[in-house]
Amino acid sequence: MIEFKNVSKTYQNGTKALNNVNINIDKGEFVFIVGASGAGKSTFLKLIMHEETPTNGKIFINGTNVTNMHHRKVPYLRRTMGIVFQDFRLIDKMTVFDNVAFAMRVIGASPSAVKRRVPYILGLVGLKDKANSRPSQLSGGEQQRVSLARALVNNPLMIIADEPTGNIDPEMSYEIIDLLSEINKYGTTIIVVTHEQNLVKQFNRRVIEIGNGQVIKDSVPMPDLDNEADSSEGQI
């Protein structure tokens, strides 16, 4: 699913964000990415999303070498990903329904497909009754659920969540990670960047720790047969 081979990234100002990183994340995995501020976590995500390209090494996403992918192909790569941001990035002049529907309309989904799919996804994240609300009328946790619904609506192969609990309270933080865990059961690969060690400890997941641009720890969870994705599934 995601493979970094001897990947390094040095910015023009001389900052070495990643140094000879080797990481493999398989389809259907749930992985926490942790590390101090400035450790290289954001660069790691930007390389996956092709917002940046590596200085050295190769990156493979879904079996394709994306290291020097042409910029015209990048939007198609990103359609395989759902992105959840810390600051939600919702459009307040739009209703909850339209914020989620926007992601479908951008890729040319038909009105009938939008009408069927959006209520289903809002129901999945527990917000079906908020479809006509504006983001400003919601709590922080509810806004993050809208962001998650938007990331899910096109049935991506992976969800990338960048500090998804940074702006919500601890109880809601647990609920967001628990919801991502449920989504993972359908076979969706989940990558969560977080600094909340207490939250990480509550979930039996793989943890990759990045420090000074290198992988300094990669802990694999104990097998949990009840939580393994069913290979017959994969459509949320």
C-alpha cells in the first residue's frame, strides 16, 4: 500500500526533514505516526500525498512508483486518499450535507449518486440529523465527524488523519479514533498522526515513531483476530 525505500528529504533552506527512511504499510493496516514537533511527521504525510517529492529514495503508493509522478496524475493519486485535518477545513456557508457532497461533485459524481451516498455516510458518523446544519452550529467533535465523512464519501483506499483530535476534547478524541477503528474493519488503511500518547496507548495498533527525521521505533500490536479486516469487505 505505502512503501518508502531509503527516502530522504532536504528542503532548500538546508533542513533535513527525513533521512534514509524505510517504511512499509500494508493494505488494511491502522498505524499511528508519533514524534515530537519537527521530527518529520508532516513531511512524511506530504510525501505520501505528493505535496513534496523526496530528495533521495523511492516512494510507492498502491504499487505505483510515485516518486517523480507528473503533476497531472497527482489528483488521481489523491482520489485514492481521504484526508482529515486538525482544523476541519469545512466551508461554513455550506450545510453539512453540501460540505460532504462537495467531495463527490468535484470528481463528477451524478446528483443521484450524491443523494444516495451522502446520507449514508452521515449516518455512519452519527450526523444524519445534522445534514442541514452549518458547521458553525456544531461542536468541535461534530465538525471533525463532518470532516471524516467528507474523507470517506468517495470510498478511498486509505484515510490520512493529521492530528484529527488536536482541536477536540479528550472524550471526543477517543470517539474519533474509535470511529476510525470501525472504518478500518472494512479494510480501509488508516494512518493517524498524533502527539497524544495517552490516546495511542488505549488502542492496540502499530506505532511508528519518527525522531530527527528517522524511524526510531516501529512497534507491531499483538494480534487481534476480532479486529482484522474481512477481505470480502472493502466498500463502506
